[in-house]
Amino acid sequence: MPQKTKNTPMMEQYLSIKAQYPDAFLFYRLGDFYELFHEDANQAAQILELTLTSRNRNADEPIPMCGVPHHAAQGYIDTLIEKGYKVAICEQVEDPKTTKGMVKREVVQLVTPGTVMNSKGLEAKDNNYLTAVVEEQGRFGFAYADLSTGELKVAILSDEDGVINEASALQTKEMVLGSSLSEGLKKTLQDRLNVIFSEQQSAEENAEFSFLTSELTDSLEIDVTGKLLTYLAVTQKRGLSHIQKAVEYQPDHFLKMDHYSKFNLELSQSIRTGQKKGTLLWLLDETKTAMGGRLLKQWLDRPLIQEKQIFARQEMAQSLLNAYFERADLQGALTKVYDLERLAGRVAFGNVNGRDLIQLKTSLEQVPLIRELIVGINQGEWNDLLLDLNPAEDLVELIHRAINEEAPLQITEGNVIKDDYNDTLDEYRNAMRNGKQWLAELEAKERQETGIKTLKVGFNRVFGYYIEVTKANLVNLEEGKYERKQTLANAERFITPELKEMETLILEAEEKSVDLEYQLFLEVREEVKKNIERLQKLAKTISAVDVLQAFATVSERYQYVRPTLKSNSKELHITEGRHPVVEKVLGHQEYIPNSVHMNKDNTILLITGPNMSGKSTYMRQLALTVVMAQIGCFVPAESAELPIFDQIFTRIGASDDLIAGQSTFMVEMMEANQALRHATPNSLILFDELGRGTATYDGMALAQAIIEYIHREVRAKTLFSTHYHELTVLDEELKGLKNVHVGAVEKDGEVVFLHKMMEGPADKSYGIHVAKIAGLPLPLLERAATILSALEAEGNAVTATTVEYKDEVKEETEQLSLFREVSTDELGVVDTLKKMNLLEMTPMDALNLLYELQKRI
């Protein structure tokens, strides 16, 4: 008869520990397995495809359970973390041999998506940022750390958009909340980034944390950083000596791009695939080290706005570009440099092995050559970086003396420490080697004396050393020669006093040798640990060298030129510019270059031309050229003179934001609003086909109003592409606007796109020709041509009003017809449009008003 389950002491222990980690899978150590119980077991069995069993299966309520082998647990943990779960690792913290009753167990580490240190899912060239947010009186304290590298930074953000932008740029998987955030912001972060939230209400106060926050002055920055550090200490349960001092940064000290703009420009993630391939990062990443790859991505996320800093990077890249042979040798040295940042982190974390230290030594051995190569080309531009290019010969010498080049993965099984490093260890090893030689000699001697050729000296972990004689040969053995030890089915095993003595000597030497090796390894690790800050500085320097050589390599390969950049300049001249990524895909010979020329008197380019002709590519080309220039790289053009932009805003391509429940038009208006409200005269705005997500007249009205507002109020450099050919007459009224178009040639009813920008407006849209290229049925195309001819024949001119502001004269201008006749109702609508203040309306208010006006006509 099934019985009610009564919790055993072990299950009571499990439940008490599980209660402390309700939101994590508890990996509970039992022997050589990690076991999971109850709901953890049900979920894990499904996610990890494990066999689900049960404890007390004869009880009324058997306990579900499943398990994974201890030695293979990391792969299962990685899978859970990648799916956004947390894992609490519970180990035995007492020796079962010396403990009476229940062995004490504790959680030794809580692994979360933001605190991964040892995962195959941790991509070498990607950071894994844990972020923290605290809101206080409308301000947001925002801190982030990469536990694997020790990076720690903090900023004050002024609004929720700033939090979204920073979290998106960092691609954070986990966010620590020190106070409640608005549900709207949490939902946006979850929808866009699939971020998980963890609570940390209080910040621990200790000397280590005070040191790490000592250079911060704002109390909100100290608070959010303290909560982030406390969360790391609580989850990792070990020292965090590799965490670097918190560095304050301000987003407006770099070229600002919101998450929409970075997405549209495909800086590091392809819109189509979500992958790195096909992005600017993919093009530029000729780095040879993992840490160089991470730094390149950081530079791309935060281009510079200080002319002096950009110039310094250009100078170093130029010196490498001019030194082909030195650069080739430098690349060879860099390929032998392992991930110093993460190696330093693992040393501090206490989970390095002998092979990791050999990798550290190999990396440090490259530094003298790297330094020598840079000194050889240095004309002063490398002086600052050379200060931190420290070879650390003392660490190289220590590891060289101590660590075996072929050290095993485990540090508790011996063969990690070299001979001649420690006298006592050498004595133990001599005892073992001599003992084993003695055993070999003993076997030969006993065979000789007994005449039994199959006699052997062996070893068993349970019974120790023995002399084995098969039962068939026992008749040849002198009575009483050996002491009987063990009887087998077809053999007898014996021992002698001498063999017992040697057994004691060998086994003691082996045990003491392994223990001593472990202690010696920990001493070496602690010595390396004292140098973590030094290693981190070296890692940053080598990373910068790696990124700069990548700039030089890419610039040489694709024939990029060094741009001239000037702060507060209004001149923008790119001669024969190219889209770097498209050019790489198509090939240099296939890509058709285009120039961009703007100055203080020409701030807006109105771009017309057919679909598929290259308008969007032309616009992205300019933005990517700006980004490349402001990270210090050379650019794809014959020549380039650029201002230093403070912000880039883009609206390129039609896309719904279905997750957020927003249509194409709503997304358009939101992105346009970001630009109109935040852009300055030093910003770059790219608007592609704005207004096409709504009715024709609504869209045209909004497009014209936006162009006028940018011209009048914002005065930012703007590229505005449109299908509304009616807008091309604006160049007569807006002196800062210039028409350009993509050339096309029509012959015998066929159209050929030239992909070349020309001055003036396009003569037609070629929409039917594009439809023909797409393969629409011929009768449909013929009918469309007939309708188009009829519509064009019906068009009549009507007076529309454009208004010039400030020092410009108000006047009325004839534009292309929107209506054949104007009724009284329609005139009322026009009056309402004249009076409405579009710029102070939200996008939703504007949509509602447009809907009402449309109903009236």
C-alpha cells in the first residue's frame, strides 16, 4: 500500500536551500551527480532532454527527480543559461570521511545570464554585460560590468529612452533593479532584448567596494554601482579582485545613435539575419585577438567627437598603414596572444588551470616583439600606448620555471609543476621513480628465484601492491616464501615485508606529491593574481594595437583614404564615396561610387528617383562613412572632408514593430520625432521615404512640414529621399535645400538604373518599370500604364502655400496639383491645417487630427 512521503534529512536540507533560490534551478550535489527535484526536475528534464525518475516511487506523492554527471554538468548549465535561466550550484562543503551524519552543503555559486564566466556560449569577441538601473527623481543611475573581463562603468541617464539605448548597445541579457522601474520600460526591455530582471535592494558597504567607487562623485552613481557589485558578490560568493575601478562615462561625450539608428545602419547586427555577417563590424573585424574584437565593437558603439582623439587614432593607423612588413610581423605576434582580459578574470576567480597559465606565458612572451615593432615605426604618436606595453618578464619567468608545458586540465591530479622547481617535490618524485624501478627489479628477481615466468608485481587501489602467481604455478612456489594476501579464481596474491615497506613509501610519496603540487600551483596563481591590474592595462593596450592594425589592414585592402575632420565645420565633401559593406559583397569593380557635397548654405539634400536605384544605399553610405571616420578609421572614397557630428538619426526602410504593437507609420513618426526633438545643427539626419505609411496627402503634408521644420529650426545636415515629386519645388523656397536624383535611362520601354547621383529632381518615378522587373503579369502592367496616363492628363495646377520664416520673405508658390477642385469643406480643412501647431503635437494626436480632417473631406 502506497505510503505518504516523509521528507528525509537530505530532502529537508535540499528544500531549505531551494527556498533561498526560488528563481533558479538548484544543482544539488550527490556523489558524482548533480540532482534536481520537484518542479526543477520536471522543467529541466524537458529543457535538457533528461530522463525523469522519482524518489519514493511507492509513496502517494513520489518526488520527481533527474540528474546530470558532475564532470559533464557545464554543458547542461550552459544550455539553461542560454535560455535565460539561473542555476544555483550546491556542493558538499565538508569531507564525508570525517563527518558524522548529514554532510553540510551550500550554494557555492549562482550562475546567471549576466554572470557567465566559464561557458562555451560566451563568444570570444563578445562582451557579456550585466547591467543595473536605479531611478531617483526622474534620473536613472546606469551601471554595467563584464564579470569575465573586470570592466565596470557607470553613467547618469536623463530618461527612459537613454536606458533603452544603453541597454540595447550593450546587448545585456540581465538587468539588476535597485528600485522599481515603470512597467512600460520593463516591457520594452524584455520585448527588445529578452532581458531578465534580478532584484538587489541594498548595497553592501566594505573596503573593496569603497575603493572601486572612490572616483565617483554622484551619489546615484555610487548607489547603482554598489548594488551591481553587491549582486555580483552575493551570486559569485568569492573575491572580485579583478573588477576594475568604476569609470564614469557620459553618452553625450561620444557620437550618439539611438537603438533605431544602430539597427537601421546595421553596425553590428544584420537586419535580415540578426547575425554579424553583412555588417560594418563584419567588414572591419580584421582583429587577431578576442579582446581586440571586443574593443572594436565598443569603438563602433561609441564613436568619438573630440577632434584630438580622432586625430591620434588616425596617426597610429597611418603609421601602421605605411609599415607593411612591421604590420605583418605584428599580426603574427598578435595571433599568439590569448585572451589576457579573461585569463586575468579567471585567475581572480580561482578557476584557472595549468594550461591557462601556459597561455598567459605564451601571450606575455609576444609583448617584447610587439613593443619592438611599434618602437621601430613610432614618430611620437605611439608614446602614450607604449607606456602600458609592459612585458612582465617576471611573470613569464615564474610560469616558465613552475608550470609543466603539457599540464593536465585538472590541477588536483599531479603533473602540473615542473621538476627542479621545488626540492621537496623532487624528493617525492624520486621516491616514486626509484620505487617503481625497485618494483620492476623485484619482479625480475622473483621470477629468477622461483622459475615462474608469469609471476608479476601489480597494484590495486584497494589492496595496494602485490605479487601474483597463477594457481597452475603454485606447486613451483616454495612453502612460506610469501605471505598470502588475496585469493582470486585462478590466481593467488601475496605480500612480503619489503614490498609492504616500499608500498608505504611510494603511496605516501604519491599522495604527498599531489597535495604539494596543488599547494605550489595555488602559490603561483596567487603571485599572478597580484599582477591583475598590470595585466589588465597590458590587455587594453594590446587590444588598441590590434584594432588599429585592423584599421590599417582594411584601409589598405579596400583603398580607403584618410578623412579630414574639423569640429564646428559646415563643410561636407565626399568625392566618389562607396558603401563599404556593399562594395565588399559586390567587389570594387562592380560598385558605382557617388559623391556627397554639402556646406553651410546647403544643409538638405532632397533625393528622388525610382525604387531599386540605390537611394537608401547612398544614405547609409554617408552615415557609415561618418561612423568610420569618427572611430579613427579611413573611409571608402577618393577624398573626404567632414564635420564632426554629435548625433546620427535615421529612418531607413519600412518596418513594423509588431512586438511593441506599432505600425510602420507609427514607427516612422516615432523615429522622426526623436530626430526633430534632439538633433542640433551638428547632427546628421537620414530620412528615407518618410510619410509613405499613411494616405498620400497626409504623408505628403507631413513630409513637407518636416522638411520645412528641419530647414527652419533644426538646421542639421539632412538627406531626405522621397517619392513625392511634388516636394521638389521646395528648392525654390528653401535656400538650404538642394535636389538630387538617381539617374535612369529609358530605351524601348526598358529602364536601366545608373545608380549614379545627379543634380536636380528626377523626371519620373519609374514605378511601373520596377514592377515589370519584379515580374508582374504583362496585362496588369499595360493596364497600370493606361491608368497612369489618364491620371497625368487630369492633373491641374492649384495654389498651395509654403511659408518662409524669420528673415525670409513670406510668399505663395505654385506647386503641383493635389486636387482638381477645391470645395468649401476642403478650404475649411486647409484653414485648419494652417492653424495647427504640428510640432507640439504627439504622433498619435497628429494621426487623430488627420483622420478627422480626412472624414470632413
